[in-house]
Amino acid sequence: MHPNTLSTGCHWDGSPRTAHPRRPLRVTAASPTRLLRAGQSGRCRRCGNRIDIYQRTDQRPIALHPAELATADVPEPCRWHLSSGIAYPHGDGSTWCRIPHAVLCPDSTPTTRTGPHIEAVRRQLAVRTRRLIDTGAFTPSLPAACKQPTGSDRATLPVVQLLLGHYLADAPIEDVRCVAQTRHRNRCPHPVLAPNTPQGKWTLLPASPQRGQLALPAGLMAVYDLSRLPYAEQLRWRTQRCPDHAAAPGAADLALAGWQVFDALLHAVHIHTRLPHSPASRHGEV
């Protein structure tokens, strides 16, 4: 009897080994969102508990609690339901619904009056957060109000004009990364700013508010203007895809686009009155 036997296609008891083939995740052509289910899960930066991130009807992300709760236990303003990967801010008539994580997060105070069932879930998440902290698996981040923005932080979020609106990027223009999934099931490493595509232009535009926003004193702010690009190029930037994945409509997204609708009051720290000296500012005009 040999001490080391060669691996065969059977288990130790003689039963055959069954290898299940890996099936790639795909998004149907009729889906309103291109985000894969694998890219929707994350962890709250404030409490460390798992969250599911979905797009709302206004294309803004929202973090929902991963488990469904009984509709009768959830206050009406906190009821959400999912349809084709999109989150809707009301119930769908069923006995179960989803709830925003902000209502349950132990590190935040809910603005809506909740019942005993919701408070019980909050306590469970608080115990889990304490366990994660004690084991060293999670370190809570400081609240945004306690962080003092530095000069580098102010320069990393440029304002971009495209599709008749102003957006705040999540990285410098040259570092905005494609969100599509590659054949190896990883996020595409290529930037959205490609050298062989029409380029935008840094310009000074009035810091005028968008619809529904309060007005600020008159002034100019530095904006990376993409409004002169063709509609297809602006849509490529809005969906945050590199040229290769923009030409592949069947490719799914592995992350949400990092754009935020620019608010002159909330994002006042990112308003600059001078044009930046960055690689993106040296590209030619549109």
C-alpha cells in the first residue's frame, strides 16, 4: 500500500467526483441596468455590515439591507422594492420589502420613527459591528464632518459637464476607470479617457445651480467640458466605459459608475476658480 495515492476522479469512498461547470454571469439585453449581481455587494464604511447597492430611478445608488423584512414592520417611507435590478421607493404590494441600510446602521440615527422589530435588527447589527471591531476585521472610518479636507483631496474630484448637466467625478479625469467586466471576470483596468477619442476641455463656467438647487453668489468654476462631444461619446463617459467596452453592448458592469450629480452647496469644497495643471488639461480642444 502506497502512503501517497494519486488523485483520481472518485472520492475516498469510491463515489464519483462531479465538477460543476462555471457559468458566466450575463445581463439580458432588455435589462435597465448593466450591473452584475456580483458587483452589488459591499460593506458599510461606518459599521462594517454587508450592504447591497442598487440604482434608483434617478440613476443614483442606494444601499439596501441585504435581507427582506416584513412590510408590516417597516415604516411606509422606508419601504423599497426591486424590479429588474432597479430600486423603487415604495412597496410593491407584497408582504415583504427592502429597507435602506441608513435606517438600520448602528452608527447613524434614523430620521424616521421605527418600531420594535427595526430596533431589534439595529441591535443585531450593532453586536456584529462590535464583534468585527474586536476581532480586527473592521476599523470604523471617521465621519465626514470630522475630516479636514486637504489640498490633495480638493483636487481629486473634478466637476464635469456632459449630457446637459454637471457631475462630480470620483477620481481625477485621467484616472476615471471603466466599470465593465473583462473576460477574466475582473474589472476593466483601462481609463475612460482614451488618447484616440475626442477630448474634452478645461474651461471656466459660471457656478450656476441646477434645477431644484439653491443659488450661490456669482462666480466661475473650473469644469471639464464634454458637452461639445458627440452624444455617443458623452453617453460613454456617463456610463463610465472605455472605448472597447463601449463597443461591446453585451459586456456587463462590475461596479456602479462613480458620478454624482453636482450640487454647488454640498460640493462647494470642490469648486476651483483656476484651471488645473493636469494631463487632462493638456489635451486638445473638442
